[in-house]
Amino acid sequence: MPQTSIREVARRAGVSVGTVSNVLNRPDLVAEATRDRVRAAIEELGFVRNESARRLRRGPDRTAGEFGDEPRRAFGVVVEDLANPYAADVVRGAEEALNEAGHDALWLSSDHSAAKEARSLELLEEQRAAGALIVPVGLDRAGIKRLRAAGLSVVLMDRDVSDACAVHVDHVAGGELAAAHLLGLGRERIAFVTGTPEPQPCVERRDGAARTLVEAGAGKPPVLVQDALSPTEGRRAARRIMDMAPRPDGVFCANDLLAIGLTNELTRLGARIPEDIAVVGYDDIELAASAAVPLTTIKQPRRALGWEAAELAMAEIREGRSHQHRQVVLTPELVVRESA
């Protein structure tokens, strides 16, 4: 006879998989009436927990003192695109903090898809992860509430919110830094290059740059929206810039990948960097310093962002019902190289 699954128990009781998991592992988090309904479904269906699978998912519990008094746990880290070096560095920062505390990180990518993000979060519920650290695409307040009801701590990364734990960089200030630097170089015709879908941090960078340019009397910058935030789209943006009249003498890109592709193509097309066109990127990924024309960029503390998010997620678990949501704001900085 096939074994009854936890999904079947959830369906029979009319609750989520996460609620069944809490009844099995943390019953104090579940209302008494709901606990009774789930336990009745368990008895009716003859559900038996697969203990070996449970240990495989959670890892072996350790004795107190090995990594403190808490057992080893897994936390999901969900970002928009693991192929982006910036996102990979954020996850590494979170993983370093979790590993130092004796826990593990599960790397997940939403690929800018709300549907894929939802599947990833459902997986974390099913696997009874301790928490979710997420750069959200479609996650809303109801989704956060559902994850917490399933027993997960939730921390939003790179988003400015007030009703959840969050860590973000002041991207408006980053955009202001980039624009002020180009203005300080005497550039008068500054364009902004971004991609779609445009994440909220990129919108904030654009807003910060535009505000600085307007206040300086330069007017709002023309905005080139490409199909992605990638080197390929940066090259395509370069061809558009070369066709503009008057041609921009300064370009601020929403990320380093766009900026590197753009700089390479501008050089191939005969533009001198920075004499003809100065270029500023954003992120300060490892490739920025070793590009054909080393890239001036706005450095954001990528690993620190992941580290702080992990600390908040672990604190939420330790503090339990006494936990108060906290927001951490990190500051970007200008790194000057040859492109500007």
C-alpha cells in the first residue's frame, strides 16, 4: 500500500502543508481547533511521518554546545537571477552568516517570475525550512503572512518596507552619487540605461540620478529601456546611443553588466571612453575592475546585504513572539576607475 503523504493530510484537514508540518513539529504555533482537525485527518488516513526523510531535509540535530543550543536548520535564499554575479554574492553573504551559526542555505532563483518564486516558497514550506530570505518578485503581504503561519521567518532583501524585516541599500543615494560624479566631470548630456523587467532598486537609482540632474539644471535624462539587464543589451544600447543626436557625453547604467556590454561596444564603434562618453555602472561586481576599460561604478555591499538578512532571519526565530521587525539600510559608495 502506498504511504499517505503530508499533502493528503493537508487536503483532508483543509489546511496548508505548512500547517500540518507545524502540528507535527511546533504544535504550539497552531490554534487548538486546527490542531484537532489535523490530528483527526492524520488518524483517519493512517499517516506515518517518514523520519529518515525528515532528518535528510533538516540535517541531524546536534548536541547543545556544538553550534549553540539550536539544531541545524536550513534557510531558503531566493534571488531574481543566480546567473547575475551580484545576486550570487548576496547569497554567499547570507550563506556565510548561516554557516557561522551552524545552519545551511538553500540557493533558489525566481528568474524574475512570480510563478517560479511561488513554487520556490512552497518548496521551502514543504521541506520545513526555518526561514526565507527573498528578493521578492510577486510576494505580497498575504504571502508573507502565510509563510509566517507555516513557521518560517521571513526577511525581504533589497526592498524598502516597514511591515517586515528587511535589508536594503539606499539606491536613491547611489543614483545621486553617479549623476553628481558625471556632472563633476563636466558632462552635460547624460543618459540612463536600464532593462525590463526593471526591479525596484533600478527605479530608485534612476530617480536619484534624475533628481540630481534636474536640481543641477541639466534636465531629466533620456532613458533607454533594454530587454534585459545584461551585457548583450548593453551592446544594443551602445548602438542606440551612437545614433542619438545630440549624442550623450555621459551614461549611467542600472547595473555593471549593462555598463560593461555598453562600454565594449562603444569602443568597437570608435567612441573613446571616457573622452567622448563617460560611463558609470552600478554594483561593483568582480568583472568591473577587470573589464577592457575598468569600470567606474557605484559599489553596494552585496555580501553585507545577505549577511544582515541572515542575521535578521535567525533573530526572528530566536526571539519568537517577542520579535520586533527591523529594517537595515546600507550605504553605497562611488568607486572611480578609467571609464569615468
